[in-house]
Amino acid sequence: MTDSRITLILGGARSGKSTFGERLAKESGLPVTYIATANAKDAEMERRIEIHKSRRPAEWSTWEGAPRDLPDAVAGMKGVLLLDCMTLWLTRLFLEDDIAEKGSEDAWQTEETEIRALVEALCKSPAPDAKLIIISNEVGFGLVPPYLMGRRFRDLQGRVNQLCAAEADRVALVVAGCPLWVKGTGEE
């Protein structure tokens, strides 16, 4: 891995973005902490989580905590921090206080501002010698959702990805398992 402090890996569902991020973490030769953001709410999600767990080397640490605790937790971690994934973390925040259904635009804007502040804190929180790899879905390539909650989530995910990309030294878009570097390079 290069001297990059933050690497953002974007892609669609089943694009290979997590596998690519895992490969970068393994190749670093540094201790890895896998930051698991998924919530197993049903059997299908439990299976997805198990697939991800089965790919992780035994020596990797795992952090599974409350979504709002993430920036503070990351500040104390060393080595490579593999956050998989920003989209599920954002979903948990989005649904935590039922913010998607807030009636007024002012209430929604307040919540969005708080979430964006958490993302900014997350990107600034790794120790100087830590490397943060963020996996996130690129949801803006699809259709405009026909309902308010979907549009709010899609728009917020796009803004969160932009915030992360602005802080990142490298950004890759993974399509069909192939990374395309859109900021920085994959060179070591």
C-alpha cells in the first residue's frame, strides 16, 4: 500500500469492491482492523455477513459498535482500518432516529448536517500512521427513487461519498471486479 492515508473504494452492488478493499488491506503487511457496519436484521443479511467473515484472515481484528461511536473508535486504532461499508453505516444512522421520515425540510436538514459532521470527523480521526480504506456504494447511477425516503438516502449517500473522496488520497471505482483509479493511483 502506498503512503495514502485514506483510500475510498466505490462500486455498485456485487461489483467486487469489498474483495478489492480486502486485497489492499492484506497486501499492506500491516495489522488490519475490519470495521463491520452491517446490522443482521434478517437471515439473508446474516448470510452476507458470514460470507464476509469467512474471507477475513484470523489475525484481523473486528470492530462492531454503535454507528455514532465510529469516529472516536477509529481515532484509537492503528494499522489498516478497513471500513466495510459506508453505505450500511449511513443506513444505520439514517434509520436510527427515523430521520428519513422527518416531516419538515428543516428537521431533515438538521439531521443531514449532523451526519455529514460525523463523516467529516471519521475522515479526520485516524491516527497519522493509520491507513483507512473506506468501501462505499455508488448509488447515483440508478433511477431516481419514486419515494421521499429513497431520494433522501440516495442524495445523502452521494454527498457522503463526495466528502470521503475530498479527504481521500486515492479513489477507485470497481466495476465487474476491475478497479478504475479515479483519484491517485494503485501503484505501490
